[in-house]
Amino acid sequence: MAIADPLIQLRAAVYDVIGCFRDAAYPGYRVQRVFEGFVACQKGGYKKPRIFIFKWKAQERTTYAFTHNKFTSTPMAPLKVLICGGGCAGPALAFWLTRLGHHVTIVERFPALRATGAQIDFREQGIATLKVMGIIDEIRAKLVDEAGVAFVDSNGKILGTVFANTSGKGAQSITSEFEIMRGDVVRLLYDRTKDDVKYIFDTTVEDFEQDEKSVLAHFSDGTSDTFDILVGADGQGSRIRKAISPADAPNPYRKPGIHMAYYFIPREEGDSNIRRTYQASKGRMIFRRTHNSTETQVYLILKDESPEISSVHRGSVEQQKEFWTQRFRGAGWQTERFLEGMKTTENFYSQEVVQVQTSTWHKGRVVLLGDAAHCPSPFSGMGTTLGFIGAYVLAGEIQKNPENLTLAFENYDKVLRPFVDEVQNIKIGLIRRGIPDTQLGVTIIQWIVWFVCFLRIPYLISRFSSEEKAGWPLPKYPALKPSN
């Protein structure tokens, strides 16, 4: 590799490392990423483009020095990565990999960008990840105004309220400071990656085969292609996970016997920015929350372990709506309004609440990400956070070991799994007791809620708890810093 003077002093009109490097007259080198103290460049002229690293150091206000670092200049061919799943975790990984100079393709089974879904949130280490990504301000601009959670009785009387912790210190409360609609996160990630990532919609991976050098993926449209890595970010029902799991692997689904339906209805004047939670008897619970000036979200939660309800989720939308209407009719509070709104809503989802627990996150050149690897269930409040953290850790380990993907995936598992285990350590029995079968059980919980809120216990817990959930600090990968 022919390089000009090993040390070059550059004077620039602006403090732009990329611009300064281009002024250094390195022909054929295209800046891919700027790290703290390093600039990564791609150079053509090889069978595969290669990445070279140069050190940089600020000399004066408008002067930079660039030095070829022979130790880190070993040519590295960009990896060709296929991500199955275009939700949140997959594009979050693509965000990092493209900035490291790799070539990424995302296949999504829906015919267009699925920028829909319910309200999600970011917590503790997830918020820290957004800061490292450099998108924290864009997320803030899209946040839902949810001030807290109020618990109400059958007449709508407020029994107690837990407000969001907006102090900037301590842990998040029941309501996170970073509440946002899933669709807004999906659109943000797509906008940030669409110029560097090849998106293929209405397509999925039907089958794949791999050897020590590559993965051959066969797509639903009849085509095939070869990749260095296949990432299964295809959700809790992941087909990629099923394909790499041992034949004798235990069922990955941990089922608490709880089901959920959620949908949008027109907003009314009394729908405030404080989420309402209502507990009825017969194992029923309802959430109502708003996210804009015209829509209100409704969540119906049902405790039921009967075989009947498991089959409901596989039925038509009309059958699902009929089931939920029958089970919640006469439940009290604003139930009749919610059931009437269900009839005409177009944004309706019905699902069983599950956790995904599997000991196999990777096999050969195939690796799982997000809910496909470790769906924690909605009751954890950590699904989105885990997806973003997992993408960050996986990208960081690939960057550290691009020539040894087995080691990269093993380290990804080793670093992330302890945190996942803590997040998934949910007391299912306690959750089930929080959805009472009898009116006496509802009354007892209402008294507990009143007492706890009266003493401001939730505030004290969140205000003085660690910002690092489970005491797990976010790993540091110096190369994973945005260049914007």
C-alpha cells in the first residue's frame, strides 16, 4: 500500500476530520467512519474493498495530524451481512455495521415498512445506548407525553398515581421518561440506514445452509445469495432460531398464561396524558393511554390458561374481536366504550404473552438478535432496550473479531446473557396474583396500591435506585461512535 508522508500536517477552515483527511490527498481512500483518535477508510482496487486505519490527532485549532498505523492496517474485507427482520433490533444492528464499513441487507416479510405498533419505551442502559448512537435528540423529539400511571376503580376514581421519574437521576418508574410509539422508532432507524442498507420487503428466508466460509440463504421469492453472517432478528416466533436449535432443545417459550389485545380508538376529552390502569375480577385488567391528539390506546389483559384462548390468536381478526368482547363485556369502568371502539379499529393485535429462553444464540455463522434470542415479555418493560443493547454488543464484538466470527458470537453471548438472565427473572406467580380472579382480590390490591402511593414508595425506589438495571454497566466499544 503506497502512502504519502507518514505524518501529514493539515490546515482546515473547519474542524472536520473527514474533510481534513480528504485534503491530505490520499487517492482512492473513502472515509467510512471517524473514531476517537482513528479514521477508517475503504480502498478499492482489490477483489474485495479493504479497510485501512489511520490515527489522527488535533495539533492546533485548525490542524490535524494523520499517521498510518501499521499495527491496525491489516487489510480487512467488509463483511456481507444478511439480517432477517426489519423491526427495531435488526436495523439497530445495521446502523452500526454499515458505519464499520460492512455491507448489510435486511429482508422483511411485510410488503412495506411496518411502522406501526403500540407504545414502547427505553430504560436505563437502553437510554445510554441511544446516547452512544447519537440519536437521543431524535428520540426525544418523538416522545409520547405520558406523565405517569394512575390506578382507578370501576367508577374511574383514582386510587393512586405513580409519576414518571424526570429528574435525570435514578431508575425509571413504571412510566419511563422515554415513552415512544414503535412506529416512530422503526421510521427513525429506517431513515438513518436506508442509504447504506439494502432493504427487501415482502420477502423472508425460507431456508439456509452454511459451511465454515459462508451462509447460503434461500429466499421466499425463489432467489438465493451468499453471506458472511446471517442474523435472525425475526421476533419471538423466529424461524431462524428454530433452524439452529438442537433437535432435543426444550420448548423456548415460557408462558405465564396471560394474553393481551391492544388497539387504537378515537380520543375523548377526558383521556389525559396519565395512563389509567383498571383491574376487574375474573382475571381481567385494562390499560388506557394516549399518544397524540386524536387517538387513545386500549390494552385488554386476560389471565387464562385454557386451550381455547391459545387458538384464538390464530383465528381471523373478527374472531379475535368477538372473543375479547365476550370476555370483557360488563367489566366496569369504560369497558363498553372500549369494546365499541374495537369494532371499527384497524390497528388491532391479539397475542399470548411469552418469554423466549434458549441456550442457543448462535451456530456457525448464524446468530440471533432481539426477541428471537431473548424476548423478555411485555411485563418486563425491557424488550426494546434489550434489542438495542444486543445490537450494540453484537456489532462491538464483530468489530473486535471480524476474522473470527465464532469468537465474536461467543463473546456476544458471554457479555449479554448475564443481563438478559436478570431481566428475564420475572416473578410470574406475582404477576398472576396481580390480576385477581375474585372481587375480594381486586379490593385487596386496590388497598395496597392506595397505601404504597400514599407513602410515595414508587418515587423513592426509582429516585434512589441505580441507573444501571441489575447493576450491569453498558460495555464500551470505542469504535462504535457515530460520525455525525
